[in-house]
Amino acid sequence: MDSIFEVIDKERTRRLKIFKIFAFISLGLFVVSIILFLLKQFAFNENDDLFFFGVFLIIISLILLSIGFSVASSKYNKFVKDNLENKIRDDVFKGQNFSYVERNGISFKEMNASGIFRSPDEFSTSDTIRTNYKGVDLVLSDYVFTIIETSTDKDGHTTEHRYPFPGRYMSFRIDRDFQSAISIVDKQNNPRVFNLKPFKNIMEFESLDFNEKFYSTATDREKAFYLIRSKELIDFIDLRELYKGKIVNVLFNHTIYFLLAETKIEFKFSIFKKIERKVVNDIYAYYRLPLDIINKLKLDGDKFNATSLDEK
């Protein structure tokens, strides 16, 4: 990892030097323009050429400063992402075959196989990873669910209003096919984005705290009570606190879906600042999230992978 930091900081330093050259030239032109203004003011020169030339130099200095920043910063964020995030992905999923697609690596149809989403006006995905951890096939992806509305004023002018709802999607394919569905949806979620109660049976569990925070529905009450016990109730409350609410969890036949709604993490990098370890830790946590979910909910255990409900 240290070698990656050295490569990135070397590139950052190179780009910073380019910006400083443009900034130095811009500063020089700005100083010359100030001198011209002073000559105009105190030398009682009635020729306006000095003033206009000074204004021209200020404009040129600002243009050069803008060009310098643009040239130095161009694609730096992508450079860091291609180097740092690739290294972190390799580290998190080491020893496992995984695929990565930067844009639209999963369809809305696949993501909404459980029917938990409403119908979006636009839908896009990014940073999609497919791999296997502890025998569980998983998918991790960011998504943006967009609602588009139009309004028309009294003069007949139409305005389009876009409401993006970003989030993070995970799916885990388990060996056991429950031939049923269970949903646990945080009550803070937006009903325009999610079906808050997608299945026919409304469930109430032994924890009042859990019932206050989540809508729970199922197609089969017996299987729901088998899967959701005291430990699971505590786990979901803990996950809610850890990820600041708005979680969605659905078991649909042999796949478990876990979503963090209205969550968007974009890692931005600047040539003016070295990458902090905290940022690196946040990127690690981002990619480790599905692995942590498997460990927390024990999705690799017999409950989700034995052949019958009698095997626990």
C-alpha cells in the first residue's frame, strides 16, 4: 500500500508544480496590471490605454489561472481511483475471483427481482462488483433511483424537476430456497422509492423497539418467525444504528437483498491535499460492507444453506 501512496503523491506533486507555474505567471500579470493602475492614478496620465491594458492583463491572468487548475487537476480523481481503489479492491477480495464494472453493471430488472422498488423514471448503477465470500455469491453496487416531475406555469412554460435517490445495493445468493419472501424495511424510507409493505402478511415480533423502527411483511408467517428471532432483531437494530437508518432487507426465495437507501459516497481527491488514512479506511469499509453483512447475519450458516427448515 505504501508504494501506491508514493505513486499517487508523486503524480500529485507533478500536477501541483504545473499549477504553480501557471499561478506564478498569473500573479506576475496581476502585479503588472496593478502597477499600470497606479501609474494611471498617480502619474495623472489621461491616456486610458494604461487602464484598459491593465484590465486586459487581469483577465488574461484569471484565464491562465483557470487553465492551470484545469490542466493540473484533469483526470486526477480518476488516476487516484484507478490506482488506490483498484489496490483496495484487490486487497479486500484477495484470493477471490471478482468482476468490476464501473458503469451500469447491473440491470434494474435484476436489482428489483423481489419487487421492493417502485418504478423509477430513470435508474443507473455504478461500481458493480460480483464475487463469492464464504461460499455466498454476492453483488455490490451503487444505484441512483430518479423521479422526474414536470410543472407548467401560467404562461405554458414547462419545467422538469429531477429528484435523485442514491443508495447502495447488495444481494446474496444462498443455497436454500425458502420458496417464500420476507421484507424488513426501515420506516424512514421513502414510499415513492420503495414498496414499504410488499407482502401480504404484516408481521409483529417480540421486540417493541424493532416493531417501532421497521415494517415487516412476509408471504409465509411460519418461515418468517423461523428466520427472524431475537438475535436477528438485535442485529437489524444494530445495523440501523451503524448505517444511520434507512435500511431495506428482503429475502426472496434463495436470495437476500440488503440496501442502504439515500446513501451516496463519492471519494474526491485534490492535488492540493495528500490522501488521508481516514479516506483510505472509508474506502476499505465501503468495499468490505457486503462481507461484514455476511458475517453479521451469518449468511454462510446452516440456517440459510441447509436443505430443510429442520436443519439449523
